[in-house]
Amino acid sequence: MSKSMTALAVVALLAAGAARAESGMKVKQDPKEYAEAMKAVAAKFKGTPGVYLQIGDSITYANQNTRWAGKMNCGGGTAEEQAFAKWTHAGDRNEKDGWFLAYTDCPGNRSETACSGIRADQYNQGGKSGMASLADIVKKYNPQLALYMLGTNDISAGRAVDAYIKDVEAAMDVLLANGTVPILSTLPPYRGKESIVDGYNKALRELAKKKKLPLLDLNEEMKARAGADAEKNYLSPDGIHLSGDQAGGPPTEENLKACGYLVRCYTAVVKGMEVKAAVIDAK
């Protein structure tokens, strides 16, 4: 390689590094809001460290949703992000690998922990498309962490916010009783349902405060990254599911501004790292 080519390569690497270094959660929660309460929960946990379930509907089931962490093992990520992916058994493709459990195909248009068309109440009860109940899923996989994002289908079904949030709180109680630290996620944009999404997300934020839970505010994160273009950039043509180009990363500022599924997976990793440091690793 010539000296000029070497210099160009260095410049390119530095530019890529700068783009990557600017990445990070735009919307942050102070861990003090949940750390002490969740330490008490984590102290009850008896199981394999690092099992990190992804609980949700078709947005979670889509293989793009976990591609960066699960299949790419945080390609282009920092050493810390890659270490977290390894801690969560990413790539093991077994019952300890929550990324795999979210996308692996099961009969009924679902995976082990996510199901197309499912509502919050249906997830608690089980039975839809052969899904086990939340309690049985928790018993089977015994997660140390669980990212919960359900509600889009509740909106489609016209469910009242009060009924929906009651079911979400019941789900949180199942996880907490197991010694699982839940990470509650707000819902992404839903074209034509903006005011309803806002109402659901307001209730989710209030629930997180009430129960002192870690909150991944995905909706605000998307707004912070793309502003008025959030719906255009982050939704697929159906206006419900997320955009998938660049879902495998790397998580540069450009890719994170353009790909809904990359934002979803990237924030799941970053928030999980935060909770691990503030709760599980804290003395």
C-alpha cells in the first residue's frame, strides 16, 4: 500500500470513528430514578446471568429488530457494546439467547417471545397463535432482564388507555416477582394515530415513575434523532412497522437517523448496558 493510500485509509477510519463516537442515547433517564428499587428486585434473581428477553409483537418478532445485536453481534459497535452482546449470549442461538428467542420462527407467525398481532392482555393470558402466557414464558426462560414493548395492536383494537396500562402493570408485576428487571419501552410512531400513541406513551412514562422502572423512551429517542422526519425515516410503508435498511448497522449517526429497527436494537443494547451497570454490577 502506498503512503498516499495509507493516509487516505487513516482519514477514512478517523471519520468513521468520529461518526460512531457521536452516537449514543439522545434521551437519557437518570439511573437514580430506578437503581435502588431494581437492586432489590435483582437480589431475588436466581438463574443464568445475561438472559435478556425481548417481549413484544410483530415489531419485536421481525428479524431486523435484533439483527445488529443478535446476528451481527454488535458489528461496528464499541468494545463495551460487543461485550454486552456477548454477556447476553448473543449468537448462541439457544434458550439463553434472548435476541434469538425473539426472531426464531414458530408456527403461528410468532417467535418464542414475540407474536404478530398480539395485545398486552393477550400476551399476559397466552393462547394467541400458540403463545404461552407471560408467566409461563418467564418461568421457562427465567430472564435477568426483559425489554417490554407492547401496545401497537392495543391501539389498533381501540383499547382505552386505562385498560391497556392495567395489563402492562400486571406484566411488570410478573417480571418483578421473578427477580427480573424490566425495561419498559414507549411505543414508536404509528402513522395516523399520533395523538393516541402520545396518550399511551404518557401512561407508560407515568407507570415507569410509579414503579421506579428503567424506561427506554424509544418514541422520544426517534424524535430527538430525526425530528419532524421521524415517521418518514423510521416507519415502513405500512405506517406501523419500522424501516429496515441498515438494520445490521453499523450504528453511525447517519444510519441511526434513517433506520427504525437499528434505533430500536441499538437503544435496547445501550439501555441494557445502563441497567446492568446501575443495578446488576453495582455494589
